[in-house]
Amino acid sequence: MTTTERAFGKAVQRLEDPRFISGQGRFTDNLSQPGMAHMVVVRSPYAHANIVGIDASGALEMPGVVGVYSGREMADAGFGAMPCAWVVPDSDTKTPAYPPVAIDQVRFVGDAVAMVIAETEAQARDAAYAVDVTYETLGVVVNAREATGEGAPLVHDDVPNNLCFHWTVSGGEVEAAFEQADVVVGETIINQRLIPNAMEPRAVLARWDSAMGEVTLWTTSQIPHITRFLLSLTTPVPEHKIRVIAPDVGGGFGSKLAHYPEENMSVFVARQLGRPVKWTETRSENYLGTIHGRDHIADVEIAAKSDGTILGLRSQTWANLGAYLSTASTGVPTILHGLMLSGAYNIPAIHEDVYGVFTNTTPVSAYRGAGRPEATFMVERMVELLARELSMDPVDLRRKNLIEPFTDGHEVATGLIYDTGNYEPALDQALEMFGYEEARQQQAEARAKGRLVGIGVTTYAEICGLGPSEVAGAVGFGGGLWESAIVRFHPSGKVQLMVGVSPHGQGEETTFAQIVADQLGVLVEDVDVVHSDTSLTPMGWGSYGSRTTPVASGAIMGAVEQLKDKGTKIAAHLLEAAEEDVEFHDGVFSVRGSREEGKTIQDIALAANTAWSMPDGVEPGFEASSFFDPSNFVYPFGTHIAQVEVDPETGEIDFQRYVAVDDCGPIINPMIVEGQIHGGIVQGVGQALWEGAHYDDQGNLMTGSMMNYAIPKAEFLPKFELGKTETPTPVNPLGVKGVGETGTIASTPTVYDAVMDALAPLGITKVDMPLIPERVWRAINEAQGGGN
Amino acid sequence: MEISIKINGKSYEGDVEPRTLLVDFIREDAGLTGTNVGCDTSQCGSCTVHMNGSAAKSCTVLAVQADGASITTIEGLATNGELHAMQQAFTEKHGLQCGFCTPGMIMAAVKLVESHPDIEEDDIRHGLEGNLCRCTGYENIVRAVAEGSRQFDPHSPWETEPAEHKITLREAERRARERSRT
């Protein structure tokens, strides 16, 4: 019998957990194929150099070596350059060739130079060291702003000033706003480069089936369908002969939403050798060869009236794109960034110039939040500085400028139309949970004793649930942004749900099963969610931009509704009743008032699958397929508050409290939503306090391993206090918004502002992130007039 | 070099190079892929196993050093098909998302609570400093380990340390610092 308890909204235990807690995760590196060889990639030790020669003769003589291949050989075999799949219109974007393996020139430390294939990984690695590459070094640029300057070395000869694009967003009367302002505050804001650090390094396993002319590629990807499409454009293998499988993927955070060179390399090698080949990156290799995030420098100004009413915001922003354009590079610092500069506020005039710049560094693309954390940090920072300039409480200033509640769309100056929002209740709830007034009093008492206690508040709104395909096309995204689902009942009444999205740790194998269970009255554990295999699932555009649930749930609901309709027809036929007299409730189709004689959905599934007696005009089988293209993006929002205390002697930050109130609409599984928020907060706090990728002026990554890149640890963090409000969106049938990135978007400015608030009595307004003790101590020391 | 390592009660013989890491022996020679490799500098702890009764990062041990040792991996933690209390606690408290760090995290947590049965939240956070997770923000891992410690069966087949070791980690460190001063 079916459950009568609603599965929607319950903290259902995750269906994916049993395999992970017992060591049976199906991660790509855990897979092997008979006759499999191993690939190791020879990478450039120079940030910019001509390749004069590659001598593989020594490597080829080493034990177990099967082959060594160059980029030239790959190109000759018909393998093309890596595509940039998002070219923002009206920005004069330059898309220089990005060969999967460098042919004439290397452009960053870690750029692929050759592929070494051997029987074991150790043999391939030994041989990789024996590949003798002769380089002629060239000039190097690493800083985006400097790279556009006169005389800077060119990363690509055909891209003057290293300027990939100049994109502009403008809304309202910006010049007038600044002329009329009582107060203008300016600041240079650096969103430093971050390394995503999904715990699972990237890996690929390619198998070539020469009899069928087909390739199967297992890959650590958030976008198997896009990868299949792009592989078909860049390799000689047509799309219907490519199967891409992303088995269990150990976190992505955007770092696995690129189509990567190693995917093409492994297909090339497997086809060349006629045997399967696997490549798994080391963590140090991941730091060089997997995309980085953020890396913006922005000169920002905010204009306001003396009463705190914000009149305008403008910025000149330099976005470091690295040496080549990754799959989604150009959309991140533009569409996902500039359009969100209104944040949660009424800002009538906004202007941003974004300069996308090539440098001799690892390609930069989407990392959790992707453009929105940078925008939110800029806006929140400027609001904070304005509050200080006007001697206003930062909460009062925010409240004054918050967008009023809206249920039917709200257009901001950048042209976006937010779906729904009600920002003040989230702010009020967070203030109450935090005990804001009392905390400010305690802060005043602590300050009186010379203690540096600080409180930071962020009221944010973000854009996610990407998005309407029409908008995708209009903003240059090289694909659609709809989603798909097939709900299939087997004769026994068990259900398979095939989706086009690719969850990689978020828990949709559970939440999607909850949706189906809730709608169709079956048990959650009777629903198996199939995803991330292009041969088993319908086309879909992948998991990123907190789109998986808001978009795919629309397709699931579409399929579910079809099955309810079809089930009603079949039940009416079997019950010899009129269709309009049959109702469906908790998994039972019955004539109104006689539920006991009704047919369970499992009965109907069996009847439809056997098809012994079907109503006229109804096809056999109990399966439905649906596609869903949302009418708008979704805009979650909320308020986060943090408290810190800074040790004036050491610059160390004691991270004491964190309150987060988020609104992502109706919640399918509160346990999973809280987990997403927790994880998101910590990645954002990591940017504020500990994380930062640093290059020397020769393009060497100085933070090249986990030894010198500080990933947050459990002991760095306080217990989080979470609250919620629920404002549904009309954009999808369930009213749900995304929640994967909210924590990251909100927490960086929240914690940063808390530290700046702590340092306020010393007159300090800025310390570049990450706020490591040394930097904080130097700022304190300087403010106190001390020497070094 | 010929070695023999007992993993989850079963002996695995192998002819390995001196440089072969224990984790590679476990994953490739024994075919037990539940133990993951997340880094190459011994920071992440994904590869944590139990070696002769203690938690060890299997990427920092050479296979030849483990010759004759008794190893337990995540695959060997359940007994007679029953999940270990810590495995159960991780799913109940949502202490995992992508699941990649999870085996190492669970193996480290088992040893942590085994020697500190009444461990407090702060000490759990401190005790997990050798294990990185990028998904959960640790909040639910800490809850899971606390839950796992409450459910921990003292009669489990895993080694427990003598009672005098049952002090908080910070206390242990404090005593160690004192000893080093004198």
C-alpha cells in the first residue's frame, strides 16, 4: 500500500548515502576496463613559452610505455580546439584558439604539452618526466589590470592589450545620480582568485568500440550532455556515437562544468590505441589544470543622499580570464555579475564596464556563485562604507534601501526582473535570532575595554535557476537552459525517473524521488532517480547555477501530471466509471466516495504495462516524458549576520557566531537544504578569511597544493544558526528556488564586514582578502602608527 | 618486493615497488576502491584507514611498511551486514553530500570517539583537523560524530584505548606541551 504521509517537506534520509558510507561510491577513478592503459599529461613548467621541440625518444623506451602523443598529432587526427560555449554579445569578444594540447606555444603553468600512455600510472608518470621539451620563454602577465597596460606582453598575439572583451551594463541616469548625490564613496575592491577544490580530483576513462565506431567516456562532470555535444564539435566522433557518463561525482562547485582538454585527449588516445585509457589528476595538477574562480579588481563608487537613500552605483571591473576561455568563462563576470549589481536594494542608476582580460594563468570560470559573490561583495562593501560615511547603523541603511515586497516581478536598473521577494521579514528574523540590539550593546562595552569585536550584516538577493532558454540565447549562452524528465512505472509498480540534470552530491536522487512520491503516492524508496548518463537519460543542460531543482522539478511535474491524467483514464475504464467521477488521492484512483474499491497507481501501472484492457485511444505503457523551460530565473534572498573578535596582538580572528536566514521558497527536504547552506557558507567564509591563489610575477602558482592553500577546517568554524522564510516563485510548478549558492554569495561580505567592523575603532576600512592574521596585524600596526 | 597485508580480515599478497603507497595497494592490488585519494600532500584525509588499530592516512604509508599489518578500510567497518554506528550516524545526521571524503572521515571519526567516548563538539572539530570536506561545512559531520559517539558500542570488535587516555584532545595537547617544557 502507499504512504499517506506527504513526502514533500520531510527530512527524508538520503537514498544515495548507503553506497557512500560503505565505500561503494562509483567515482570515475574507481572504475576500470579490461586492457586499460593509463595516461599522464606532460605540463608546461613555464607560464609563457614557445615550444621549440618535443623529444619523446627516451620516454618511449621506458618500461610499460605504450605511446607518447603531441598536440600536433591530435590536431592531425581531426581533434579541434576547445570551444568557448558562452560568448557574450555586444562585447567584441576575442576567442583565440585553445588547443587541448598546446601546439606551438604554452600560455600558463600547467598547459598540456604531451600525453604519455603506459600500462600503469606509475610507468606513465616516470615516462612523463623523461619527455624532453625544449622551450623558449616569453614575457608573462598575471595581473588583469596590468595586462591591459601599454607594453604588457601579449598572451595571444592576435588579442591587443590582452583584452578579450569589454562589456557594459547601464541602467538609469548614472551621471546625474552622482552629480546630485550628497555623498559619494569609492573603493578598489579585489575579489581574489580562488581554487575550487572539489574533494574528488578530475578523472576520465575513455573506451573506444571500433566495431561500432563509438566512444564511451566516464568523466567527472556536471554537464555530461553538454560535454557530449561539445565533443561532437571538436572530435571526429559524431554525437550519436558518443556516450558520456558522469558516475558519482565528488563535488564540483563549478569546477566540473567545463568541457576539459583531458576529455578530448582520452577520446583521442582510446581511438588511437584501440584500448581503454584512464587519466586521474593529482591534487597539485588539479591546482594548475582545473579552472579557478573569481579574480576581479574593481573600482567602485556609490552615490547617496545624506539620509542614506542610494542613488547610484558604478564600477570599472577587470576580470582575469586566465590564458584561455573555459566553456562558460565570459558569462561569469558579465551576465552573472554585472546584472546583479542592484542586489537586494533599490538602486535607480547602475553602470559597470567589465574588461575581460587574458593573462598567463590557469583559466578562470564558474566557481560556486560564479559572478554573484563578486557582485554581492561589491554592493555590500559599498553599502557598508556608505553607512560608515553617514554614521548610520548598517542595518538601518540597508532597511531604508531594501526593495519593497513584490509578488509579480520587480525590475531593477540593470534590466533584470526579479521574480518574487519579501526581504524585510528575513532581515527581522535574522536580527531577532542574533539578538542584534543586545549584541551591539555588548560590542560597545567590549570596545570601551579596547576589545575589537565586530558584527557584519548582509542582506542579499541572487539570481539562479538558470533559466529561460530564450534569455540564454539572447545573452550568448551556446545552449538551452530547459530541462527534461521521464517518469516510468515498471509493471511491478516501481518507478524510474530519468532526468537530464546531473546532481553531484546535492542529494536530488532523494529530493526528486520525494517529488514523485508526494505527487503519485508511492514510497520514496520505490523511486530510482537515473541521471548523468547520456544514453539512459533525456537531453538536459546539466547542474550549475542552482538550477537543478528549480528547472528539473518543472519537467518532473509535467511528467507526473501526464501520468495522473492517463491513470485517471485507465482507472475510469477499469472501474466502469466516468472519467470526471474519478479522483486521484494518495496513490489511489477511485470513484468519489468509494476509495476502498479504487485502483492503486501500482494497479494502474500493471494494467497499462500489460495492456489487456485499455480505454479507447489510450496507448499502452505507464510512462511520461516532459520538457520544461522556465519563464524566468529565480531570485532567492535572505540576511546573514556574523560576529567576530580580532586579537589586536596577533591579528587572529575569532569567528564566534553566524546566523543565516535564507528564502529559497518551499523546501522539499529541510535536512538537505540546511546542508547546502552550511557548505555554501563555509566556502564563502573561506574567501573572506583564508583562501587565495597567488601567482608570482613569472606566473608560477605559489599556492600550488593543499599545503599552502588554506581550505577551511572544522575547527575554524562556529556552529551555524539557520532560519528561513518561504516566498514561492511563480516560475515553476512547485514554487521552488535554488539554494546551492546562497550561502557562498552571502557569507563572504558578512564575515568580511564583521572584521572591518571590529577594526573600525582603529579607522581601518579595508584589508585585502583573505583576512589572514598577518594582513590584519599589519593593518592594525599601521593604524596604530607602528613600524614593521 | 613481496608483501602480505591483511585487509578487512583477508590476506592480500603482492609484489610491489618500494615506492608503492599503501593506498595504491588497497585500491589496486586489493581492489578496494572505497578508500579515496583527494590530495598528494597528506592534507585531505580521504584515504584514512585503520592500521594495527590506529587511524592512518594510507597515502603517507608505503605498502612495504604495512607488510604484515592488519588494515581495516571503510568496506570492512560493517560487521555481519550491520552498519557501524558511525556509518549510521553519518547518514542520519546528513554528514555527507558528495561522499568522496566520507570514507576517510568516518574512519577517522571512529578512532576519535573510540578513545574519547564523551567527546564534546569543540573537541570533535579539533579532532577532525586532518580531514577536509568541501561540501558540508562540517556542521553535520560534527553532529554525526557526536551522535556516533553516543551510539558507540563498547563491545565492538575494534580496539579501544586504555581508560587513562580518555581525556579531551586539548587536554592531551596541553599535557604534551607541559611535558615538552619540563
